[in-house]
Amino acid sequence: MKTRVLKHDTLDEIRLIVLHLEECDPKRCSARKLKQAGFAEIVKRAGELPPGILLDPTSERALSREDLPTAERFGIIAIDCSWKKLKGFSRLWKGRHPRSLPYLVAANPINYGRPTILSTAEAFAAALYILGKPELSEKIMGIFKWGPVFIELNKERLEAYMRAGTSEEIVKIQEHFMEMERSRLLNKSLLKDINQSP
């Protein structure tokens, strides 16, 4: 199927495209707000998507600087719906480049502080930062009251991921940060036990 060519909006360097399946609360939808600000394009059918980078949490290959040429040529795609409903939706992946995002912590009001559960806007911001475009990442986060907090919460992680050259390096760095978080939680639990002991 021939895809419809969509014009570039405010982010001329890299297109941000959302396949939106109308499953979220319009008042809380970060994808809609990105569109209103001129930062993202919204499509309703998979056939309208370009052969770009598809942000897919189930992908075994992590997004890295290696993917920048593809992102610059075709854009970054996010799916705004429940991933449980997309199982078996094989045409989404055909001809595209699925990539997962590494370990990051959400700052949006719904999932604040929860790891890996990012809003569409946070996913785009993370992808742009990792691809070496921190200024664009901060630009789109700037339209949300909580947006700059996402960058602050993940600054060390985002900087490390951006410096990595390959997917394999990203995975190793992610493991390091996840191990640090496990140690922090373990120490916090032990300290709580000590404080509660008679």
C-alpha cells in the first residue's frame, strides 16, 4: 500500500508520527498536545505510516545512535494505544525498524516515578535525546508542566545512552542502571527493617 506523504512540522530535523487508536482520555493525551503544538503528526491507519523507527517495548533491539540516519530520513513512530491489543498486528512491523527504549523513569502525572511506563511524549523525548538531539527533546518536553522533570529525573541515564554507539552498548548501560536501582531499593528496605526493629 502506498503511504501518504506528510509534511514536516516544527521539528524539521526528525518527524514524529503517532498512530493514534483513540483509546486514551483526550484531556490527558500527550500525543494530542504534541500535535497541537506542531511537534507531531497523528495518523489513524497503519498504512499511513512511513518506514521509520517504530518505538516498540517488545523489541529485542534497543534504540541507539546507529538509528539516527533512519530517523532523520523517515521519522520516529509511536503507537498510542494498549500494546496488548497490538499483538499479532504484524503489518505494523513490516518494512519498519522496531526499537525498544532503555530503562527510564516516567515523570507524567499518571505514572510519576514508575520505570518504563512512559507517555507518548516522554517516549519521543527519550528517543530524540538518545539519538543525539537533546535540544529537541527538551523542546517538546517544554510544552508540559511536568516535562522538564522527565529530563531531570533521567539526565544521567539519558546522557549515558546518548554517548553509547550501538544497541549492545545501550543494553549494557541499562543493566548498570537497573542494578544500581535494585541496590538502592534493597538498601532502602534493609534500612526500613532496621528502623522498625525493637
